[in-house]
Amino acid sequence: KNIGFRYITQHPNGMKIFCLQEWEALALYKDVQGYFKNGIELHEGDTVFDVGANIGLFTLQAYELGKKNVNIYAFEPIPATYKVLYHNAQRFGPEKIKAFDYGLSHTCKTMTFSYRPGVTMWSTSQDDDWKKAQKDDTSKNINRNIKNIVPNFHWLRWLPSFLRFWFIKRQVKDMVVKEEQVQCQVRTLSDIIREHNVQRIDLLKVDVEGSEHDVFLGIEEQDWPKIKQIVAEVHELNNREKITPLLKTLLKKHGFGEIVIEQDDVFKESNIFSLYALRPKKSGV
């Protein structure tokens, strides 16, 4: 049956997954490997929230690390991407993985998202200034890390630097310029906790292309103690208030004593950082 997307037969971890484009799935697979570090742990019976799940590669990684005995709530607002997420969830863990066709934010409403078919992981609800900064930063990032990224651009390392950077900027522009405006529903994390009677969230993962602060603002006071660990991708842009100090203050206020903010080698000198937050371990643990 033709369900509108591709099927990978040779994936790095041996799983056969559905995807929209193979090169992007490989890039996403590399990204999710960096989430489980700096003390972030996952155990059988844990509950995971995957906010900004895309096609579900972090969800599937968590599912495997939890020995297929973890409860996962995966959220993806873009309809075309959600369709792939849903089929991956059904293929691997229909009883343990719940896929939701909406995003999480600071309120419940309908929002306009820019969906980018050429690179779905850059789809965003942010404004044009944010998207321009993202595009420029991505071009520089690919140029800096030409030996470490997915195979599509490896041959470019043989070109003179000025010609290579021109080509990369052109390619990134082509991928980003093709946008579709889609209306998507967003809800708050506390809404989901109430609706599904979630007693705890052992790991909250957030990757929402610039809207990470909004996700945290959607957590009501009484629900913060239910969250044990957080890992998030954070975007710092020069044309707006710095997000990292705001998030650190917010997390410390709600009892997270161990907070690490670092930048992966692939993202050096870019605006993309990784945040890891844990509650202090109890004495004797």
C-alpha cells in the first residue's frame, strides 16, 4: 500500500523505519545519539515525553533503551510529518508509544507553522527574522563541518572554500525557501498531564525549533515536581532575548539542581546548544 513516504531498509541501528527522505533520517539519527549523556538515564517502566518528535527517531531510541517497556508520548504538529511518526509508532510499539498530531506550547490554540518539505526538521512557528538567522547559521555550520555531516555534501570538501560556501548557501536557500503554511493545533503540557492522568515524566525531551521556552511556560506549578529529567535543544539568536539564562532560572526555581548547557562539536560557533537538567539525587541513591 502506498502511504506517501519512503521505507528505509539499511538504517544505522538495523531498524527498518518509515521516513520522508533518507538523508534527513540519517541526520536525525545522529542528533538523537547526543541526548543520553550528562547523567540522563532511562529505565524500564519510565514515562517519556517527546516534544517535537518529527518522524520519531528519539522516540524509537528511547523505546529501545527502555527495553521496549517505556511509556512514550510523542508530539508532532505538522500533518505530513505526524503521519510518518504515527506509522513508526504503530510498527514498533503500538501499545507503548502514543503519537499525537499537535504540538506543545504555553497555551491552547491554533498556530501557523512553516512546513519545509525539503528539510522537515527545520519546520517552525517562528517569524521571518528567526528563519533568516537559522538559514544563515545552517550554511556556516555545514561549511565548518563538511567532513562530519551526512554524505550528501561530502564531495564538496574538494572545492575551493569560497566556491564551496557559495554552493552550500544556494542549497540551503533552496531547501528553506520551499515552505507550506499549515495550521496546527498546540496545547500545554499540563493539559496532557491532566487528560491522560500522567503521574510522572521521567524524561522530557524538547526540540521545537526556537519555541522551547513556550513549552516550559505551559507547565503549571503543580506539575513541575512530576518531571525528573529534561533534555532540550536551545536556540540562541542575537535579535531576541537570550533564552539560556531564562531557562536556567526557570529550572532552578523548580528544583533542578544539575543543569548542563553545552554545544556539540558539529554546532560549534552556531546558535544551537543542548540543555540537560536533572533533579539532585536523594541521599544514598
